[in-house]
Amino acid sequence: MMDKQLKRLFCFTVILFAALAAMLTWYQFFRAKELWAHPFNPRRASLGKSVLRGGFYDRTGEPLTVYTKDGTGIGRNYLLNSLAHVIGYADPRYGTAGLESAFDSELSGSITAIELENVIAAVTGRSKAGADITLTIDRRIQEVAAATLAGRRGAVIVMDPLNGDILAMVSNPGFDPNNINKDWFWIAKDERQPFLNRATVGFYPPGSTFKPLIAMAAADVWNGTTIDCGGKTTVDGRQISEPRLTAHGEVDLNTAMAVSCNVAFVEWGLQAGWSAIRETCRRFGIGEETPFILPLERSRLPSGKISAVELAETSIGQGRLQMTPLSMALAICGIANEGVIMAPRLVKQVSSRMGLYDANYPAVVWHRAASAGLCRQVTAAMQSVIEWGTGQRAAIPGVTVAGKTGSAENPHGISHAWFVGFAPAEAPRAVVTVIVENAGSGGTVAAPIAKEVLQAALARR
């Protein structure tokens, strides 16, 4: 009897060891690369003890990270907290995030060409180092964007519409990547969600900043016609009104855009129809997968068959429509660049110190969204917003600015303040998108932020 039980125990033990060996073999040979690349793998970040982790630089060569020395060895110091969501962090305990994660192999010197360089460095008595990364970010514009947002919840994005370069990207609230180990518990517990990159994964109703897209979709409807705005309109029993029931009278596209006339855009949206609006959104990349190095959510369009009321709400940027600030910025880039939308670019070059590894990231066309003529018509309407409409606080002396304000209704509190725009309107060099959560009027709150940021962007080297 005892022998039988011992045999069973022996067989059971052998099976357990076999299962353990199979599991270890599976992880060692089939999932090793996946586990190594996982952002929470602390061994990746700890490589800096033997290899100097590559640095980050802005588009002009200004350092964004520097090496530091303490009792534990050589580490890194992040110079701009406002870039925490972009560059991320590399921590021995909590792993990597942001570009620190996306380019970990290059930064840590794990690429074959860089490993060869480090063999040469070891022989010649120099320190081992990973590759450096040059971003499209302009440090000065980034600092202005962070200062003007002034700690309020929201996001600011600045782009060059001609090549898709992201010149600044700020998300508030943020965190200090230099103290990630010490502050992790409090950051993770913070109800304001400091780890959330509102610029790329934050969802908001775009409000009236969506009206330029409705104008693109309804070009055959508004061209050469006017709408009589009496201050309100009713769609299947649902009343949609202007603020304070202001009656704008007869409005064409320029006037409707300048005063942000809800009645006109509801009428044009209904006449254009959902198919035309949805197709325009697709051509401008809204709801489409976007090529980007950081995590980026797709904007959300109403799905399935929508009612006339939902169509009316969508026509003024409300209802089930949800957009990320980056998606909004890309759409406005399309209007500014006469219908051509470049893929968003955050990294220009990754290069090792001896030059054996050198990767360049060229500008790439993403969508051809509309004709140049139509974009110029909508741009002219957006200029009216700045010259005498709701966006006058974004006006820059001596510069033509095109833009659109938005005050997006928020079921959870005060409206979100939006502004989108570009300058100079006739030859755009910078597109700006601003959202300030629960701040009320876009013309009052977001437009002045956009003005300062655009001025900084136009003065860039």
C-alpha cells in the first residue's frame, strides 16, 4: 500500500517539475522579448548602472535630460516636468513609460550596432552609452505652453502643419519624473489622474471647435446661401438655442463661424446628412487609427443609425461625439495645410555617439482630406472668428490668425473651454489646440492661452 502511494507521489512530483520546466522554457524562449519590452520590467531601467542611458534633446539641440551622480551611481535628471507625459520616466522599481519605454533598446544600448560601439568604448577606456534622441519639441514653446496653462486641468498642443512636427505638448495635471519612485503611491492615488496624458488619450466633446469640420462636410449646402437665425431651432421636439437666445438674423458661413451660430450649423448639418459628415471625419482622420509613437486613443463618433436630434447635436460638437486634443489638432492641420494632413511626428532622429546607429524619422503624408480651395474658404471664415467674432482675444498684432472657439457642454460640471487655430492664416507655420477643463468660455479662457503660444511658435528659430 505504501509503495503505491509513494509511486503516486513520485509521478505527481515529476508532473509538477515537468510543468514547471515547460513554463520556464516557454517564457525563456518564446516570451523573452515580450517580457523584456514590458514597461514595468525594472531590469530595463536599471541598465543605466553599467551603460549611460541616452539623452533627450529638443529640435534645436537643447538638452531635456542630463546625467547626475549620487551615492548609487549615475542617473538622469529630467529638466522639464511639463514633458513628463512625452519623455516619460525610467525607474529601477517602476520600469519605463513614454518615449523612455518606446525607445528603451536604443537608449539602453541594446541595439547590436550600439553594443559594438560599447565594446570599442570599453577597450579605449571610455564609458558605455546608449543612443541619444532628438525630438521635434521646441523647449521654449513647451515652456510657454506650460506657463500659460498655469496648472489648470487640460492640454495644449502646438504643431507645424507642413510636416506634422509636434512643437509642444502639455498635459495638466502632471508629475515630476525625477521623483517617480518617491511619489508613485500618491500620484497613482490622485483623483486628478496625473499619469493621464490628456493630449492623446483624454476624451472631450469638441463643442463649437467642430464647426469647421461641419463646414467642410456641408460645402454644397452653405455655398452661396444664408440661414435666418431666430435664436433657436427645434429638431424633432428638441430645442437647440443660442446663448441667451441671441438672434443672429441672416448669416452666411463667415458670419455663422464668427458668432458661432448653432442654428446655422444645425441646419447645414441636417441638410448635409450623417453620411457626408462621417465621410468628412474619416478623411480628416477622426475615428481612424493614427500612426504615433505614444499611446493614442481614436476619437469616437456616434455609431450605428443616428436620429435627427443626434445629428443636430453632432453638428455643434455635442452629443456622443468625443475627441482627443491631438485628433482635433490634426484635423485643423488639414485645413491649415490646404487639405494635406501629415502624420504627427515627435521624434526626428535617434543616433549613437560613434554614428554606427543613426535612424531618421522623415515627415510622412497621412491623409489628403479636402481640396485646397475649400480649405481656403473655411480658413477665411475662421479668420472672421479672430477679427470680429468670438475669438478676438487670440488676435496677434500684425499677424493674420484663423481660429475657432468652443465651450463644450459637460454633463459633469462647467463647460470645457476650447480653442483651435493657426497662424499666419495665409501661410500657416503653427497650429494650436487648447482645452481647459471646466473653465467655461473658450473665447475668454482658451483664446488668450492660444495667443501667447502662437506668438512663441511664430518666433521659433
